[in-house]
Amino acid sequence: MTEVARTGECPECGALISLKDPVIREITTCDECGVTLEVISIEPLLFEIAELEGEDWGE
């Protein structure tokens, strides 16, 4: 199986991000601005800022 590299744009800072064989809901980090991103589309490769769930301490 051949790896396919895809490139998309960070929605926060516009930097180009390349992933090999991306999958929907994959989590990655932008090297430029450090934001955590989630893959929402493969073709074209699109990201959205990931909604990270924090721990619920009963607050």
C-alpha cells in the first residue's frame, strides 16, 4: 500500500500542514501556532480546531 501525503491549511494561522494517509477525526498539531487540529475532510484536506474535552472535577 502506498502512502499518500496530503496538504491542508491551518484554520488558525494559515500554515500548510502535510499528513501521510490522513483519516477523519485524526488529531494533529500545527507546527506554526501550536493549535490542536482535527481532520474533518480528506479530499481536500481540511482541519478544524479540535474541541478537547477537559476532565470534569465536579465544578
